[in-house]
Amino acid sequence: MASSSSSGLTFKLHPLVIVNISDHYTRVKSQTNGCSDGGPPSPPPRVYGCVIGVQRGRTVEIFNSFELLYDPVTHSLDRAFIEKKQELYKKVFPNFYILGWYSTGSDAEESDMQIHKALMDINESPVYVLLNPSINPAQKDLPVTIYESELHVIDGIPQLIFVCSSYTIETVEAERISVDHVAHLKPSDGGSAATQLAAHLTGIHSAIKMLNSRIRVLHHYLVAMQKGEIPCENSLLRQVSSLLRRLPAIESEKFQDDFLMEYNDTLLIAYLAMFTNCSSTMNELVDKFNTAYDRHSRRGGRTAFI
């Protein structure tokens, strides 16, 4: 398998595709575990499906996906099912086409090429999206790999092989709202709001920490380039300059105004919460005092304090 693709295509992957693949794998895995009869654990199942989207020039944008009916014994696909699903999607999204397929696993297998070739009559150059479902706490990037197929001559024989392609995550407003809703779902074990807030803040802290570490890498690289320790590459400098322009400028007047406004709002909310708590405590104290004083007044003929 070659290290990287030379096609020059730009791939944009939408989060809905990753959510669909993960949901597909989770359902199949839960059904497989539910059918086990207490024997040795079965290997992780593999799921298969098609990815759909649009291609504009050299840019391929993958929007959605649907499941495939695949027979692992005969390595055959249900073509009637694919054509029916494609026809249904065409009625709602006339610009969407089948761009390739997806599966799960740690790496592309030899049998995957058979499925890949079977889809070439639908798309002459299909893409292969592979999701690795295994959990690796040390991994920071998404466990998703996009492969293309290229014809290489190996030992004098032309062979079709998978090559890795880079991609970016592209989202629209509806997807961002949906992903945020999924991320804030209440845990099934009845976790409290404080637990959810702690998990949310931990995620934000990890993201800021990762951003800080990557900015430090760029800083060390630029310092080493300035000292002449590494050769100067203008193309890389342009990319670094473009990346740094995307970062918010914390020295601008607008940033200071927005920061102070949000900071004051946070303090006001904290003060209001403190006043509410104090008022509640005071009301409880007054109620207890009136209860005790009423008992004394009934014996001595006095009136209540409040």
C-alpha cells in the first residue's frame, strides 16, 4: 500500500458520515454480543456501506452514507438494493452521487479490493472511508482514513492498490447543532448536570491544550528557521502565515470589549446566584424563628416577630 495519493483531489468529510458509520458499527456489535451463548468472544464485526456526496472539479465532498447488504462468504453486494437506495436519494438530493463506500477496521484488507472493484461500474474512481472503532486514548486525530485506488506496476504486473488521502472536516450549521446536541446528551447511567459540565470543561481544556502545543511546535520551527538551523521553505511559511491569521487576535479592542462584557456577565450571574442563596437561607432562618417564637407567644400572649 502506497503512503499517499498523487491524484491531487481535495476531500471534505462531513460529521454525519462518521456518526452514521459509528452508529452502524455499534448496532451490529450489540446484536452480535447479544446473540453470543457464553462462548469465546467473537472478533469485532465489520460493517459496510456507501458514501454519497458531490464532486466539483478536484474537490470531493462526502455528505452522507447508507448501509450496504454485503455477503462476506461470496464477497458480493446486493446491486438491486444499491440501485433502489440511489434512486430514493436522487428524489431528495438530485446532486448527490455514490462516491464510494465505507467499512470498519484497523487497516485496509485484501478482500476490500473486491468490494472496491465491484463499485467501479457505479463510480470509476470510488473512495474508501475506513473507520477504526478501537479506542486509543493516546490518539488525538480522528480514527478515520480515506483511501483512493491507483494502478501501480509491482514486479512487472499492473495492480490496483489503496493509497491514503488527506481530508478535512467540513460542517454546516445544521450539523454543528446536531453534533453539539449529541455531545451534550445525558449519560444513560443518570449522570448529574455537574458531571456533564465537568466533561464539557475537560473537553474544552483538552482542545485548548492541544492548540497550545501545536502553536508551540510552529513557534519552535520558525525560531529554528530564523537561526538557520533548518532550510527556509517559502511554501511552508505561507501555510503557517495563513494558519496564524485564522487565530483570534487577543490584542484587538473588539476582543477586549467582548471579553470584559462576557467576564462581567459571568460575575453578575455569580452574584445573583449568591444573593438567591443568601435570600433562601434567610427565609429558612425567619421561618424557623417564627415557628419557635409562635410557640413562646402562645404561652406568654406575645405576637410574632415577623
